[in-house]
Amino acid sequence: MPECLGLGNGIGLQKRVVQVWFQNARAKEKKARLYLQQVTGVEPDMPPAPHGCRWCNMQYPENFAIQEHIFQASHLENVKTAIEQGLYDPESPGVSLTQQAEALQNGGMMQHGHLTPP
């Protein structure tokens, strides 16, 4: 993946470290989806694709390959700046799905795809 090499060079990590991070992120997301499915008995919906980038103030055209944008140096710099300024605190992969499942186990309910607290 040339994107992993470019991203790794930009943040000072080896390509393999970046690849493993993405692999682990996918595994965490899958584990969280399976957990939520076990709790609810239904497969969770995939989140909708974003329509634009809030950090670069751009709207994605229809059928846009988002990967083309998110690995651009200008986008990565904008995200880095947002994190440094405290404007963005990225969530760990799968956290929101796991939180939904745990809330359901504690008596919350799902209505219209949204969690209602107990």
C-alpha cells in the first residue's frame, strides 16, 4: 500500500507499523460489530459514507473515492493541526458500537437505529 508508506513517512513510522495499525483498527471494528449483533440479534447498519471533509472544507463529488483525499499531505496536515489545537479527538475504532452494546445490556433500547438510555 503506497498510502501506508506515505503516511508512515509523514508521521515518522515504518510502513509495516501503519499497516498493522489499520489491520488492528479493522479487527476492533469487526469485533465491536459482532458484539453489538450478539446483543441486538440483528446486524448493525454500516455508517453512511461522509459527504465531505470538515477539515478541508470540501464536499465530495458523487462516487468519489475518499481514499484519494484522506491520504493527501494537505488533508493530513489539516487533521494534525485540528488534533494539536484540541478541535478533534479521534475515537478508537469500534468504541461507539461497543458502547451501544453495553448500554443495551444495561437496559437501554434501540429505536430507529438510535440508542435510548435506560
